[in-house]
Amino acid sequence: MELARALKLQQKLITSAIAVYYKDQFSDEALAQYDFVNVMCYDRTGPWRPELPGQHSYYADAVEDLEYFGTERNIPTIKKKTELAMEKVSGIMIWQVGEDARGSKSLLKVIYRTACEKK
């Protein structure tokens, strides 16, 4: 986080290329440091996995990977955090919402719906 802060002070973007098979190595806090992330949808097989021959970049893999990083990661996490906040304290606070998505991927909408369900 210190590196990200220092680079952002110099108006540098923090970017990454992430493969879904490394997903457990990235916390939500770590992912939040990036300005944008490229999801790598390849190299699920190769000489290092002789038991799994075939293409190294199926279309279905791209769909699955984008689903994970685009839906499974932000939305369930903010829902769990909102549920926790509603159970343990009186609500939830968001520091900055200028980058919130629109429509069904809006975290503010998820927070609102979750909070209303818990009342």
C-alpha cells in the first residue's frame, strides 16, 4: 500500500495482470489499490500440466474468469461487510464512491438493498 500511495502521488497508475488461478492470493484490500486490472484468461494448461491436454485459452475460461473478478469478488464481499455492519454496529460508511459502477454492479445499490433487508 505504501508503494501504491507513493506512485499515485506521482500521478502513476497502479495496474496488474491477474490470472484467476491466483485469486486466493489477492485480498479485497490489495485489489482496491489498483486503478485497473487485466484478467488473464490463458495458460490453464501446457507442458507443466500434461494430465490436462488441450487448448490453453478456452472461451469458457474467459467467461468464468470475468465472472469471478467482475461479479463474484466486489458484490458478495460488500454484501457480507454490510451484513456484518448491520449486525454489529449501526451501519456502514464508504470513504469514496466516485468510481462506483452503474446498474446491477453498483456497490451502493448492494449496500442499500442489504441494509434494507436487515432492518
